[in-house]
Amino acid sequence: MTAPAPGALAAEHFLSGLYVSFWLPTVVLAAALAIKLPSILKLWRDPLLRAVGGLLVFACAVFVFAAPKTIAWTNRVTGVPNIAAPWVYSLLTALSASWLLLIIAWRNGRAERSAATRRATRWVVSVYAGVVVALWVLFALADVPVEQIRDLDTYYAGTPFMREEILLYLTAHTVACSITARLIWNWIRTDGLDAWLRWGLRFLGVGYATNLLFSAAKFTAVAARWTGHDLDWLNTNVAPSAACVAATFVAVGFIVPHAGQYLQERWLVRRRHRDLRPLSRLMREVTGDREPLALRATPELRLIRRETFIRDALLPLSRRLDEGLRGRAYEAALALGHDRGRAQALAAAVALLDAVEAGGGRGGAAVSGEASGAGGASRAGGAAVAGEASGSGEAAVAGKASGSGETSRVGEASGAGEAARDTSARGASPDAGADATPDTTYLLREIQAVARALRSTDDINAVRVHAAAPAESVSAHD
């Protein structure tokens, strides 16, 4: 037999040195199970959640009992050499079946009680249960007296009955992994998926594709023994490492959608709370007080308290609003090129500042300083316009978190509430006099948009200048 080339020896040395601890995927899988467990227990009748729970439980069990120390302990406790082999093979076969059951439940959704679904579920359970029984029968017939902790598959690759057992569990694993990987990669290309769910599916797809590397390494090492070659390092190092990496990706695939959506909701709530700061400071100048502060309060509760404080302060202040000024400011903002939603917010901000200044408070200067400190005219203006464009998602999430997310608020933020804006715009028309009845509907509903407008001092000053100009001068800009 010719000596291998130096490059091949180097590659073999590198690959044979690969080893990933079995406890790494165990920890990540346990974390995924802990995240999913409350939902699984609460909605146990949901077949999809049951399938996910079974998959994570079997995956954790595989890596716990496949660790070399656990294999040695199992053999020692039972007193039967290599009895850990059929036990680990059985767990891996059950894990493979859980992949297919997850696919069946996932594919059919909540309308899973069809005859075809029940038939497919029974087929998977029957076939893989039969494989598990066959694994134990073959082990009982095989003669495997020498304990092997790491390389049992290659050591007994030519032993009658044990050879068939090894091929049986590898085939069952490869078939299930191939079907699951193919269907998941098909679903990734489906339109309308949530971004976090799509990323979770990508991790799952990579995980199941990497699992095929485990099977390929095992099959290659066993076949090499049949032909008189020694590629045992594929079985002892590459295959276990591939399985660990694959399991980690699968666990991350289950974690990402839940963790991502949770963190996104928390970020939107905090952003909404932060965006309300200019309006909260202005109302503090009016009332001489501030919203209740609790260091241990949840972000949702802090948002509710800030929104409540602002609305409670706005209600009496709105009686002093100059509707004529607000109407002129609205027309001026439109003349300056702002869209209707942005013009409404700027007009309300101008009217609020005028009411605070007319009341003798220090609100005007305080807000101007805070707004300019928030990032300058150009940056603040851009952030406000971007906030208007993305307001729908913020309103929906914060509305759900605070319990005050009216449908109209979401509609306004997404541009769907044009009728309400028209009504408010007509109530603040240039023809309205200073004695017109103040319209508090917009102010109480769109505090987020008004707060963002208060950050744009340059836009507010420009609107003020145009609103103070003669009517014909403003019209000329139209």
C-alpha cells in the first residue's frame, strides 16, 4: 500500500484533532428546552409543541448518554459490555423519529387531525419503533465482549449482527435527517415568514445539513474497515464533532425566533419610552411634577406611567391652546413640504410651546435646549420622519404592552387614519379663531408623533416663522 501524500497526512492530522465537547450542545439544547417548556406545558394538546418538546428531550438525552464518561458508567452499572451502544442508538433513532413528527405537525399546522396526518404519524412511529426493537434484538445476537468507548462502530464493523445494527441505525438517522433538511430549506423560501422565524429556520437547516456530515463520516469509516483501510478517526473525532455542531445549530434555531421577538418587543417599548422624553419634560414644566419613578418597574409599566403622566398634563393645558396658531402652523408645515402626518405633529408642537410660554413657564427654553441636545436639527428631523414611517410597528407593540394601544393609534401611525387627520386638520384650519374650541383628540392620541416633533427645533422654528407671516406670504409658498 502506497504511503499517503504529505498533504493528505496533514489533512488527516487536522481532522483527527477535531473534537467538540458533548456538553456544549447539551447546555444549548437544555436552554432551548427551558425556553419552550412553559408553552409546551400550557398548550400540551398542541401536536407541534409536543413534537418540539420531544425533539429537545431526546436530543438532550442523546448527548448526555453518548458522552464517553456516561458510556463507561452505563456499561459498568449494568455489568454488560457495550450495552450503552443499543441504548444510545435507540435514543438517536427516537430523535430521528421526532424530527419527522415535527415536520408532520409543522406542515399541517393546527388542522392536523386529517386522516393523512394521522396515517403519516402512525407510519413514522411504527417504523422507528420497529427499528428500536430490531436494534436490541441484533445486539442480543451479536458477540461484543470487548468494551469500546469511542470507536465501537469501526471496531465491530465486520462482526455479524453488530454490523447490521450499525447500518440500521445510521440508515434510519440519514433518512430522517435528509427529509427534514430538504423540507426546511424549502420552507425558508416561503413568502410571508416572520424575519426571526426565517432566521430560526436557517439555523435549523444548517443543523440538519451538518447532521448529514455525521452520517457520512460514520458510513465512510465503517466502509473503510470492510475494505481493509483505517479511517477510524472519522468515527472517533469528525462524526462526534459534526453531531455536536449540528445539535447546537438546531438548538439555536429553536431559540432565535422566541428570543428575537422578545428582544425586539423590549427594544420597541424602550424606544417608545425614550422618544416621549421631550414631551414629558415639557409637561414637567407645566405641572411642576414628573411621572412616578420605580427602579424595579418593567419597561411596559414605565411606558404606561409616562404616557399617563403626559395625557394627564395635556388635558388641562389643551384649554389654553391657540387653535388659530395651530391651524396656521399646519398650513405652514404643509407649505414647507412636510407630509400631512408630520405637519400635524409640528403644528401641535408649535401650539403647545406657545401655550407653555404664554403661561409664564420655562417650558419653551427647556424643550428647545433638550431638543437641540438630542442630536441637532438635521439628525432630529431625519429621525422624526423615519419614526413616522415606522410608527406602525411601534404603536402595535407598545399598544399591546401598555394596554392602551387603540386601533386608531395604530391606524394613525401607519397612515391608515387619514379621516381622523382630515377632521383634526379642519378643526385647526387657518380660518379658526383663537377662541375656537380646542381639539384635544389628536394631542391625546398622537403623543408619540408630537414628542418626536419637539426634537426638531429647526423645523419648529421654520414653521413658526411661516405661521407668523401674513397669509398671502404663506400662500405664495404653496
